[in-house]
Amino acid sequence: MKTIRIAVSGMNHGHKFARDALKINGVDLVAVAGNNELAMQRAKELNVPLYTNYKDLIHECDLDGVDYYSAESFTQRSR
């Protein structure tokens, strides 16, 4: 079975998914993106690199997918 390489952008809302991804066989959490102290702490907890610019993450990491979480995306859906 091929390992799926993912990243998570948004460590406020995406943190739980990132933690859960570490427990899934066949999923490799490659990196996370965020731009605050909390994101830095959570990247250390998850033991993955932190990117402060999601575009750099996309261009520099060999990924199969990115899960994107932001307060704005949740606000847009609730309208």
C-alpha cells in the first residue's frame, strides 16, 4: 500500500486532524503551516517542520494532499 504524504495548513482548527493523521497507517504527515506561536508549539509537538508561508510548503514538499483549515473557511461555509 502506498503511503499518502500530507500537510496541514492552519494549526488552530487543523491541529486535531494533524494529531489524528499521525495515528493512521499509510499516512505520513510531512509538514504543517501556520504563522503564530501556537503553530510553532504544535509543529514541535507533532515533530514536523513548520512553514509560515503555505505556498513554500506546497512548492518545497513532495505531497499528495494538503488539508487547509482557517477561521475564514469556516465562516464562509456558515453563511
